[in-house]
Amino acid sequence: MGAMNIVQQIKQPIQNEMELFEKKFRNSMTTKVALLNRITYYIVNRKGKQMRPMFVFLVAKMVAGEVNERTYRGASVIELIHTATLVHDDVVDDSNKRRGFFSLNALWKNKIAVLVGDYLLAKGLLLSIDNGDFDLLRIISVAVREMSEGELLQIEKARRLDITEEVYYEIIRQKTATLIAACCSLGAAAVDPDNAELIEKMRKFGELIGMAFQIKDDLFDYTDGPIGKPTGIDIKEQKMTLPLIYTLNTCEPKEKKWLINSVKNHNEDKRRVKEVIAFVKQKGGLEYATTKMVEYQQEALNILQEFPESTYREALFTMVNYVIERKK
């Protein structure tokens, strides 16, 4: 079963909502500035699997059986803000190719990218304010703050290779898990705004998925095979991944020195990177990370179990398992 088939299967129960969302989202993007329209058109069309809006709609329908205008607005705001962060990331990473597309940066220079990111952010904020969705705006604003904090925390800690597991979880919780958590709490808040307990439960659900998702990403660095990025690339970027942290914290001082030296000074050396990967495998770093990932996954599934059986719950089940089993 290919990835896209699984995504189609997850989308199935919310097909109509997703199509309507597409329309509404496109409309929310149009402006009087021709340059901006060209850019936003280009952004809207480079869409990926659309996981974020899918979470919003599936959660809303699972908890309330229906969606409303607020759900569409909430999903649009998430997409606008997510797109803003991608545009800004393009500047920061200075990556001319992002996920197979030319990044904004390659086509228009940094200044435009920063302005477009700010524009999308403002557009998202106004969409909420104009409709009085202050509760949804709060959820999203907290997410943006957390994501920024997570990125900065990572930058601050990245150069030091003795980062603890706790700090690592904090970084990925903020950087990766926060946005999915926001989608899920937003889905609940849009349809049941006064149910604080439910909103928090769905936030937690999203956070758990996000954590599992990131650990899965870490594991890709240590698997050979047809995965969009070459093996060990994050070792090269000196990003700390869970298998590596575990290994650094459990090996002998002499091995630790060799490992740190390899990552810091020999990350261009393919043979050395291969050795690092083999060492991490041998020390049980992959098993450890896999165990942690499955713990997060199980916790997320336990939350779903509390809801009555429905096609929406089923789709979210599939989504949680897809996060763990995906091949890229």
C-alpha cells in the first residue's frame, strides 16, 4: 500500500470538507498585489499531503460529528501560519531546493521571502480576529511562540553534543509536536469551544503524534533505502537525534570522544559516517528510539480509544499508525 493511498484512505471520510477547504483557502489568499498573487499561487500549489487540515477536520468530526465555519477558518489559519514558517525557513536554511520544489528564496530574494512570511502571518491573525475567533487565535499564537522557542533552543544546544534526552524531548515537543497539537486542539475548540477538558485532551493527542513523528524522522537517518534523504545527513548537520543521544549517554568515555569527534569534525567523511551509524546500531540506539516512538504512539491510540467508534476515529487510527510505518 503506497503512502498516497494511505493518505487517500485517511482523507476519505472528510473528502467534501477538504475540497471546500481548498476553495476557501485559495480565496483567503488573493490580494491586490500581483507579485504577491504570483507567490501565493505558487505556494498554494506546492502543497504536500495536507496533514494539518486533515487533523483539524477529522478531530472536529470525531468529537462533534460535524464541522462548522469556524473549523474551516481554523484550518485556513493553521495553513497560513504553517506556510509562513516554511517561507521563513527557506530563508534561514538557504536551501535552494526544498522537498523537490524550488524554494521561494531561489526565485525571489530573502527580503521578499521575509515579507511574504509576515504577510501570511498577519493574514492568518486577521482571519481569526475579523470573525471573533479569539480562542482559536490563542491556540495558534501559542503554537507559533513555542515553535520559535524550540528552534532557538535547538540552535543554542546543537553545538554542544552532550545534550540530555530531556532537552531533546523539549526541543522536539516545541519544534515539531506543537503544530500538530495545535491542529488537534483547534479541531476540538472550533466545534466545542467550552469543553476545556476535551480541547486539552486533543492537544495532548496531537503532541504525542508529533513526538512519534519526529523520532521516526530521526530513525530514517540510520536506515538505508529509498528515503528522500541520504543516510546520515543529520549527522552531517550535527542535529542531535535520539539514537545518537542515547548512544553518547551510554557508551564508554573513549567511545564517546570518538563519536563526538566524528560528528563534529569528520561528518563529510562517508566512511566515518558509516562507522558512526554502525556503532549507534550496535549500541542499541535504534531499538531504544523505536521503543520510545512506540510509547508515544500507544499513548496517542489510548486517547482515541476513549471516543466512540466512527469512520473519523478509524481514520485517525490509520493516521497515527501511518506516522510510525511511513517509509519517508
